[in-house]
Amino acid sequence: MRKAIAPIVAVIVVGAGLATFFALRKLPEPVTSTYFLMDTVLTIKTTGGDAAAINEHLHALASNVDSMTSYYNPESETVRVNGAAGKGPVSVSPEYAALLKTAVAVETIDHGRTFDIAISPVSSLWGFMTKDFRVPAAKEISDTLAYSHSDQLVLSDTTVQLRDSQARIDLGGVAKGYSLDVMEEYLKTVKPQPRQVIVDFGGNLLLYSGGRKRDWKIGIRDPRGQGIIGYVRSGDAFVATSGDYERYFERDGKRYCHIIDPSTGYPGTLNQSVTVITDIQPMHGAIGDALGKVFFCSTAETQRLLFQAAQGQGTVGIVIVDAAGTRSTLGPITFVPAAAQ
Amino acid sequence: MKRSDRITAVVILTAVVLVVVSWIVMHRTRGTVAFVYVDGKVVATVDLTLREPQTLPITGMLGPLVVAADGKGSIRVVESTCPDQICVHTVPARSPGDQIICVPNRMVIIIEGKGTNIDALTQ
């Protein structure tokens, strides 16, 4: 009798000891920091490593990107380029030139029909730069569209030129995603490595665990209601959502969102939200950010046609909510819809 | 009952108690908590599991705001001095990951807790 019980008792005791050890072992508490940048919130949640210092450094990196790309900061490279429009080439940093090239490379997958960094004069007409919103006359839009295209842009490795004196570029469509690229480059080099870092930059995400975590659950906001429409399961990734619900105004019961369709000069109306998930490779944060606008301004048919090209630029998958509220996905991703309310 | 049997019983009982205690510790939830940040600092924490409505005056970078928890798990901004009133029109926050943002006041409300199974929210 006693002999039979002894091993069982031993197993129970060892098991209980292990369970107690793992439960009471002090897990590092995440450190959450919030910052205001690029007219939005940057939230960083770091677990493990020198978390508070990591958060501060990541914020400083994002601030650098803002200083370089800002449409408003008189010291930024964007303001220098725009200020010299129609006058001649402006010398820019190699980093800035590389970012412009990346943005233009995304434009070319759809010949600039759905994303264009030179559309900003049209955005200004609608009041999205100053928040004095108005619906411009059709003639104003077509006149402005004539010079609001990236064919105004002459790029070299060290210089940028805008041909027309009225042309303007705005990197607001890639700056948040690019900030995540810069942050990820830094995180790879940090010692000791944090266990995990979640960066939320105005709804664009960087999920970092040094490749250890394979089961991130990325919630996707319901573009019309409260809560989420579901979640995507993913490894480390960049996530960018373009939606018509973040910045918009309404006139006569019609919604005008801040994402201007470069082919028409009017706010995109084909979709409510598009979420692009890209893998962790250099510039894929910026590319995902830009691709969000490409797919936001595309019909379902164009989305299917463009997806292969988007995969070539690092896209893992896309979650789409179209204008009617219908949800669909592109690519080999696991989308788990939220339980019906 | 032999003495050794009694010892065995005590050992097993102790082990069971240990497992139960550690399970409780491991699954102890803090509930759902709203953290109100102004300019990067936590200025208020609100336990959203409390059944009583609460009203909190907050000093933003631009001016005063009023934040209210309804006692049913939601929190929202009811008054703000900001020009666009985006924070006031944001849907009430209730689930971990939800945010309410007021850029002019540099205020953000973040919900944290273990009531959700998502790691991050994209929007």
C-alpha cells in the first residue's frame, strides 16, 4: 500500500512546488508611456529589459522622424523641398531621399491612382491641413489636381525637386509607419532585450518580441461601432489601418474623410477601413502605411489584382471593411471575427 | 489509520492547498482599470468594475476636462475646453485597449486589464 502511494505523493509534491514557483516568480511588469506627436498619440508598452529607458529612446526616434518629415515644422526637409517648389533641386539627407523613394515605389504599384505623396494641395482645398473644412467646387479640384501628382517630383540620391511652384509633398501617409521602422531597427540592437514591446502610433502598430512570440492577437477596430470586428493572429509585424472614421467632417449628411483619392481629388468612399499587416523587414512599416491608402482607395476587384504586388512588398495579409460594412481578407492570415453581439 | 498514512494525507493536503493558492495568484485579475494620462503622466486611475458612477475633474494642457465613469463599466469625456470636441464625441471606452484621446489637452485615457484576449488594437 505505502509503496504504491509514495511515487504519486512525490509527483504531487513536485508538481505543486513547480506550480507555486511559476506562479510566484516575479514577472516583469510592463511599462506604458504616452507621448503626443504628429497630431496623434504614441503609446509604448515595454515588458522586460530597461523598459522605461527603451520607451524614452523610442519616443526620441519618432521625434526625429517628425522633425525630418513634418509638413509644418519650418526646419523640416519637407518644408524646405516645398519652399523651393518651381525653383530648383534641394539637397536632402540620404535618409529622407530613401524614404521618398520608398513612398514613390508604393505609388507605382497602381501608377499613382490610389496613393500619391504630392496630393497635398488637394487635401488643403478640403481644409484637412488647417481643419477649416469645406467642399471645394469641382473646377477648383480639377485645376489643383493638374499639379498634385508625383510626376512633379524629380528624385536623386541627394536632391529633390518639385517642378511646379504650386506642387507640394506631404509624408503624413508614411511618417508614422516609417517611425515604426526606425524603432524596430533600434529594438533589435538593445541589450538586454525586452521580452516584448507594443508600439501604437496613432493606431499603427509595431509588435516586437525579437521573433519569439508567434501568437500576437491584433484587434481591429469596428469602423462604425464600439469595440472590435475581430482579431488577426500573427508573429512580430507592422500593422497599419486606414479608416474613414478617424479624421473626417460631415456636410449635408455626407461623410468626407481625410484620405483623398488621387485619381478623383475627392475623399475615398469605397471602404470604411483597411488594415495592412507587413512582416518585419526594413521599410515595411512605411510601405504598410502607404499600402493602407492604396487599398483604401481601391475597389474589391483592384484590391485582388494589386495583392500580389503588395505581397512582393512585404504584405502578409489585409483585412478590409468595404463601404457596405462587408468584411473580407486577402492573404494567408487567420482572422477571428468577434462573437456576434 | 497508521501514522505514515496520516503524514501522507497531510502532505497531499498541503500540496493541494499550494496548487490552489498559486492558481489563484496566477489568475488574480486587477479588474478593468482606466488610466488617465496628461502629457505622459498618469493623473487619475479609475476602477471600472466599481458599481458607483464617478465624475473626475482633470486639468489638461489647454484647460479643464470632466471625465465620467457610469458605474456600468464605461468611461467617457463629458466636457472639454478643446476646440474640436473630438474627445467628447469619442464613443465611451470600456474594454482593454480602448482609448479616448484629446490632442489639444495632451490627454489620453487608456483601458487596461485582463478582460480581453487581444494584445493591441489597430485603428
